[in-house]
Amino acid sequence: AELADEFPLFFPTAGGVAALGERWWWYGSACEPGGGSAPGVSLAIEPQHEFVGRMRRFQSWLRARKERRIATVAHWGVWYSLLGGQSLRNCELIEVDLDALIAYWDEVPLISPP
């Protein structure tokens, strides 16, 4: 709701980004099954099944869009997963053919970040 109030142009319809809800990211704890934490990191690590589920929802959202050109910004692990293990540098800009990416997803399972 705070983002929608601050950036109303990004939340134009109930079917768009606004449909994500208040919390669209994983917010569990390291004590949950599959949760954990990396050495030196105080945040819990998202369990693999939660991450893959979130990526599948993102894929579904992209598939449902009528636009064929969509700008997205995401963390490294998201793109690593969606691009089949391709690693990107910080702030790297790439262009991906959405139809080809969707066809790729139909053939290859999601890859979880290491």
C-alpha cells in the first residue's frame, strides 16, 4: 500500500502489480522446514520450494501480459533462475525475447540459485 501511494502510476489496475498484495516476498524464518542461513548472513534463506513457487508465479504473470516489451528489475538469483543459470553482473542490462524465454521455460525446469 505504501508503494502504491507513493508511486500510483506503477499500480494502475487491480490486475497489475497491485495484485501482488502487501507481502509478495518470502518472509519466513530459518526455523521453518527448508529454511536456513548462510554463514555471516543474519537473514533466513528462502526455501527452494518457496523460491521456485515465486518464480513460477512471476512466469505466469509475464505469460499473461499482453505487452511483448516489459522492463523488469530483479536480484541476481531471480535472473539466474529464469535464464537457466546465466549469471548477470550488477546493474547489467540485457534484452531477452519474451516469447523465446517462455518457450525455454516450457522445456527446462527452473534452476535455483546456488
